[in-house]
Amino acid sequence: MLTTPEPPAPHPTQDQALAVRLQRVASLLQAQGASPYRVSAYLQAAAAAASTPPFVYRAWRDAGVTGLTQLPHIGPALAHVIAEFFTTGDIALAQRLEGGAVDEPSRTAPAPHDARPSVADLLDIDREYRRRAGTLPRITPRQFNPNGNAWLPVLHTTRGDRHFTALFSNSGRAHELGRTHDWVVIHAEDGTGGHQWTVVTPRVGALKGRRVVRGREPECLHHYRHPSRGRRAVARPRQ
């Protein structure tokens, strides 16, 4: 006699742990001046993960990121964040906002070419970050910070539908070369997952003294040779 298999048991531990971490991200974003819409998105996702019966982990297990986007209040960007948590056990954004390492060079997978933010946008974010660094909220890096000083400014901003977080690089290499206040790491959060780029000032070559997105030098050279086109490409942050 055939019997109908019982549905898989819910996963309260995974969903509850996710809810706690998402709430932590929301608190950090709020304290650091991020968009209220971004904070609200994380709080709504945390509420979904904390609901009874738990269902977020099951949606991811059964259908991956696509399954997560079918849930209320979870868009593509948050779906990738949640998938990252279930895959790795944590959220890189949370670690970053808590003062974890800001890696240089980027350890994230390259973004699809047609999904990358323009160099005009990245250079504009770099400019905004460095201009506002003296007034931005500061976090306490865990590495290369023996006195526990809160010295690292953090910027949360948007360009179009993308959310960006910008910080000075706190890597060992940046400290070794004395470039901690020159190299700016920009992390993008969007529907393709998290990716990051580093903006630097070359000391030699055709772009010497310019701000350049590492790995995208030809695009930066074109940007500086045709500045009017670059300005039109910049999507200003939402107010």
C-alpha cells in the first residue's frame, strides 16, 4: 500500500537565526544613516523569518533565490543576502558594518558585465565618500586597530535601484603601503548578489593622479576623456 510521504519538518533554528541577523543589519544600517527604505526592507525580511510556522529556509531549500523572491517583502537583492546566510552561516554586509575586514582586492565573484555599475557611478560614490568622510558615522575595525579606535567612516548611498556601502580599505596591504585613506572599497547590493570594487589613485601611467576603479582602467580612461558623457551616466542618489 502506497503512503503519502509526510512534508519535511520546518526549520525554526535556521529561520530564527536569520531573523536575528537581519535585525542586526537593520540596526546597523539605521545607526549609520542608511536609507529608511533599506532599513525597512531588512526589518520586513526579519519579521518574515521570525514568523510561525517558519518558511523562509524551506523556500530557499526547495527553489533557491527564485523561491525566496516569491515570498512577501523579499526582493532580488535581499534574496541573495538570505541565500548567502543559509549557504555560509553569515552575512558579509553584517560583518563589514560591525567592523570586519574590508578586503582589498575584492574577494567577491565578478559581476556580470551588463550588470556592473558604471565607472561614472562608482567614481561619483568615491567622490561623495571622500568629501563627506569627516562627518560620516564611524565604525571600529577589528583588524589593524590595536587601540580600538572608531576611525573608519562608512557611507550608505544609492544610485538608481542599487544600494552601495563605501569605506576606506582596512587591508594589510593598504596599511603596508600607507594607502588606508586613499583606497576606497565600494560594495554594491542589488539583484545580482553582492559585488565590490576598489577605487585608487595610481602613481604612474596614463591615469596617474586620477581616481580609478581597479580592474576597469580602460573605462576610466574613456570616462576622463569624455567627461560630459560620464556626467550624464551618473544616476544621482534618491532623496
